[in-house]
Amino acid sequence: MESKLAMAGSPDNGDAVRHFVFVLLENFSLLSFASSIEALRIANRMSGKTLYSWALTGEGRPGTPGITYCSAGLEMRLDHPLNACSRNDTVILCGGLDVQKATTKPLLNWIRREARRGIVIGGLCTASYVLARAGLLDGKKATIHWENQDGFTEEFDNIELTKSVFVMDGNRYTTAGGASSIDLMLKLIAEQHGEELANDVADQLIYSSLRTDQDTQRLSVPTRIGVRHPKLSAVIRMMEENIEDPISPATLARDVGMSTRQLERLFRRYLNRSPKRYYMELRLQKARNLLMQTDMSVINVALACGFTSPSHFSKCYRAHYATTPYRERGARSS
């Protein structure tokens, strides 16, 4: 893909062209990147002007610095290496799989240098992690893909992590990944060129549900589990919010105004498992996220997920995932 070929329209002196520099990390999410650049291309087409331009940069792969690959394995040709940007450029980092591995010292040094010059910098999908490692989100609100939130929270406790689809805090932008890149770009288009153009772009994208930074990235509990029972939803929500210090089934039942036996029947009827089993699966899922996404010790992962005994944690983990936490960590490293 050649970024220059994607530009549409002709320059118009009446509007300042906003230039985006997309930094493609190795194994970046193609959907997040393509969603962003398509919104800009369509804005140019619908306005009949070049309102936006862009270029692709990054470190590339060793031996092929001008080429990088997305998580789907497609090759992407870069326009130039990590050069200094113009002061009015907007830098957008595109993350995806194995973001820790893609967060190299040269990349962090480059981002910090550009940030000191006052440039607007954003991160799509897991690239929020890169901005956090660079210290650019300290004291700010941010978001990241829900699958990476557990690890992010454990590593960066000085950042106010939200579950929003995107966050704009000063000159730092972050998105949750996937189609949320469209929401961010529509917001930027609306701010610079008006709601009408942003709506036209959304229509061209067949994007009928415009979201704001107040919208959350995951489906509601009832939608996610396919059950619209208010008390069951309330219990699951309490479970998800209390992983490190699990609440007993008796307390959960009491808080929603039912007996423990009624709660048991409710879970059996709708989810085909006991409340205790469902809670355990939530805790183990978080544990797996932490093992795969952080360098926390296995003992600390166990404590963060409500297990006071490492041996009990290992036993439960093996029963559910057919491997031990130590082997899971080793598989990630390899």
C-alpha cells in the first residue's frame, strides 16, 4: 500500500491541510489503521479538497526497514523512517499484537522527542501502552482495548484508564481499537470542518451509530451474556468489579435481594454453571491476561486475581486452561 495513492482531492488554500503521520508498529491492527485513513480519505473526497494528507512511518523489520507487517500478515511499505515531524503534524501510533515487543527504546526516544516539541500524539488500539511507557499519559485520561486493560492498570497506576471507545485529553488521543478509530476521526473532522462533513463521512462508511467519548467499548452485560435479567446482570457486574477481593455468593445474593439458593438457580438456568464457577472463570480470565501482557510474577498475578495460595491458583488454572501459569508465561516468552 502506498499512502500517497490514497490521497484524494486537490489542495485548497482556504483550508489548512492537516497532516497525519501514522506510525505502524510491527503486528499493528489493520482495522484500526484502515478505519482512520479511510475516514480522512473520504473527508477529502466529500469536500472536494485536500483537507487531510498522511504518510506512513515506523521502524520496520530488521533487514527491511522500509517494510512492516500488520497482525494479519499483510506487508505495508513505509514512506520514510522515523524522522522529525513538522510542528503542526498529528502523530498517530498504530498498535496491535505483542505491543510490549514493539515498544523499543528508539521508538520511545523518538516519541518523547516529538512530544517535547508540542506535537499532538495519539495511539490506536494497544498503542496506548507505548504512550504510557513514554510517560506521555501521566496524569491523563486514556483508554485501551478491553483485553489489555488488566495489564495496563497494573503497570500504570498514575493514568486514569477509562472504558470509553476513545479519549481526547489535551494533545493526547487514545482509542480502544477496531472501529473506534472511526469515532475519533469523525470527532476530529467535526471539530475542524463541521458536523455536516463528519456526518457525510459516516454515511459513506455505512456507520450509522456515531459514538462519543462517553460510550463504552464493550457490550452491556445483558447483551454480552444474551440474558436480560436485571438481578443476574447486577451480580455479574459486581463480580467483574471485584476480582482481587472476591465477594461470597451469599453477599452477592443479599445485595440484589434474593437468597443464595435463588441465585444458584438463576445461574444454572441462564448460564448453566454455578455462581462460584462463573466467578472463578472471570478471575482466571484476568489472570491469563496478566500473564500474557505483563511481567508480573505468577504470585502477584495470583494475588491480583483473588488467590491467596499459589498452589491453589496453579491447580485452578491448570484445570481450566490445561496448562500451568508458569508454562503459560513461558509460552508467551517463546
